[in-house]
Amino acid sequence: MKNILVTGGLGYIGSHTVVELIAHNYNPIIIDDLSNTNIEVLERLKKITGKEITYYKNDVCDTATLTHILNTHHIEGVIHFAAFKAVGESVQFPLKYYHNNIGGLVSLISAMEACQIKNIVFSSSCTVYGEPDFSPVGELSPIKKASSPYGNTKQIGEEILNECAFLNAVALRYFNPIGAHESALIGELPLGVPNNLVPFITQTAAGIREKITVYGNDYNTKDGTCVRDYIHVVDLAKAHVKAIDFINQNPNNHFDVFNIGTGNGFTVLEIIETFEKVNQIKLNYTIGARRVGDVEKVWANNDKASNVLGWQAELNLEKMVESAWRWQQHLH
């Protein structure tokens, strides 16, 4: 059983990936500094998987401790989630994002080099495409100037991985993960005010938030609101297992990128309306001004992930919003 270090493994995507790794006979070792999650997630992971899971509370920027962990557990691969991920917040606090997202990646790669570990799956983002000329975007679409510091950290992260010749790396360019595990034991757990749409929707439905603000309704889209490719977090988690399998089977590949989305674009208002319909709840929302850093519309061409990794999304939008609401109810 291969030991896989999962940085940010108690976070939203990380926790779901831990479940899928265990289901596919990998042994995840988690590090997480709890800056955007809760230690309770660890017990919930044990409940879902029926396994004891090794966990370290550690900052990914602490290279010495990372090196010790990698050596102690004979780690054979790394999945790197530990990064800040809110577009709007990154515009407000760019240095916070460069320190953690770039500094943390450099720290991790330094520890990997010291321990002669080369296999890494990197949590990238469709934000690397900036404001695309057209959608769907494929892996060969132009990398435009990032529209936010967050997006720029993902562009730089991919460049760093590509320039470190000793690595065998895969960057997964996620689109917009939503939803929760079918058990409703894990899901998106933002600390404080959510930065993402669906937690704001579920918290508004639960009465925690007064209303949802839709940032702009004057974009060149079918209803004037931004278009995104929303993907179920469980489908996304499974893509990481496929990426680890791919790295193991292709030890001399060096660096590759894959889009991970559904290939469908939905507007913000369509997400709200689908949530209302599926869960039979009326939401209170208002239209606000555009938000700095937001891209108008982007969705994925997934052909490469399908053809090379043997992965494709299986869960539809209705399943996404239904599972997100069950998770919120479980929390509430």
C-alpha cells in the first residue's frame, strides 16, 4: 500500500480525496494547519472509511517538519492542496496569497527533493486561463494574464513544477467544485463568511445568512450573470486518484496538465434556481456590483482527462446542490 502525503487533507477537496484514496488502496498521510477547516473532519473521515488516519498539524511552509514527515513515512507521492483559494480575498490580500501559495509550494518541493521524492499532483485551477477568448477551454488554450493574485499563484505554481526537472508532476486544473459526500459527514466548511457561491446559498437557505449577493447581472451571458463549470467534489476527488495512478504508471512523464470539469457552463442564477427547485426552498438574493477579479465565463474541454486518465464526471448539477444542502442540514 503506497503512502501518499496529502497537504491540506482536512480541507474541502482534500478530505474527499482522502476518502477516495483509501477506497483505492492508498494510505493517505494528512498534514493541515487548520487555517480553513476543523479538526472534527478527521474523526468524520475515520467514520466514513473505518480507518485510522495519520495526521499532522503543520504549516506547509515549515520545510524542516515536512522533510521529517516525508522521511518517517516513506512517502511515495504527494497531493498538494494546501493553499488559499478565494479570488476576491486574493485581490484584497495579495501578499497573504503569494506567501502561502507560492512559498508553501517551494517549501514542499524542497522537502521532496531532499527526500528524493518526485511524484506530485498539484491542485491548480481554471483561473490559469484568465479571461478566455472562448469556451470550452482546452489544455492548449492560451494562458492569459491572471485576473487575480490567486490565479497568478496557480500560473506560477505550474511554472515552478515544470522547471523542477527532477519532478514527475501532474497539475489538475479544477473548475468549480461543489456538493458533498453522500454520507453528509464531510463537505465545504468555510470559516467565517464564505467566499464561494454554494456555501453562501446553503447558509442563506439555513437562515445563517440574510441573503445572497449576485455579483453583476450585466455580463454577456444568457441571463447577465457569470458562467462557470460546476463539478461534484466527489468526481474531482476521484480525478486525483486517477492522477496518482497515472504518475505511477508513467514515471518519466515529468509534467502534464489536465482540465477537471464537467464540460458544461451554468450561470449563477441557474445554480440558484436549480437549488431552489431540487430542494424546494426559496432563496433571498439581490443583484450587486461586479466583483474585481471575476471572469465572465469559462467551462472545460475534458477530452484529455477522459482519453489519458480514463476519468470523467458522473454526477449532475441536481446531485451537487442536493448533497450540498444535506451537508448544510447535517451541520445545522
